Amino acid sequence: MTTEFFMPMKKVPTVTHQTKKVRVVNGKPMFYESADLKAARSKLMAHLGQHVPDIKYTGPVRLITKWCFPITGNHKDGEYKYTKPDTDNLQKLLKDCMTACGYWIDDALVVSEITEKFWAELPGIYIRIEEI
């Protein structure tokens, strides 16, 4: 089974899972999501919800993602983006959202990842999931 799609987005979410906040309540730390993180999660869930496979993946998969960011400065379409955010930080929130949407039984099934960032005339996120 293979799932493949592109989610066009004028503004690709750049907030990362690491932006959780902490506050102390009755002497105990309580973690919560910032407004930006909640908005990014909501945006990803809305886009991902349109492409959920009919059957959840239950075995090992390869996840290929291409993050396409709006062109700024002197960059060209298809040029690698070598500035923040880091790919590993982008992937964490994306995989958590894919798990919540029902793409697979657990994101631990992702045994191989190919992640790239580009400047692009058409911003968005390309996703391909392949059974291994």
C-alpha cells in the first residue's frame, strides 16, 4: 500500500513541537501548548484529515516528506532551504498529527524517513508513505 499527496499551503507551519510552555501549579510543572503550536496542529490536522487512508498502516513504513516554503529573498524555486526550522523538529508535530488522524496505529512504524526542505513557488507539504 502507498499513500501520496500534496497539501498546498500559503504559509507552511514552522512552529515546532518543542515550543510547548510550562507553568507551575501547586508547586508542580504543568506543560501546555502555546497558541502558535495549537494553531499549527489545527492547520495540519485539517489538511491531513483530507488524505487519511481507508486502512491504517500496521507494519513498517517509509515516510517521505518535502517541505516547500514560500520563496523569499534571492532564492529560486526548488532550491534547498538550509535555514530554520530543523527538519527533525518539523517532522515530530507532523507525525503526531498523522497518528491522531489515523494514518497508522503508531508513528513508531516509521522506520525510514526522507525529509527535505525547499524554497518553492507553490508552498506546501508533499507526503508519501510506502509499506516496507
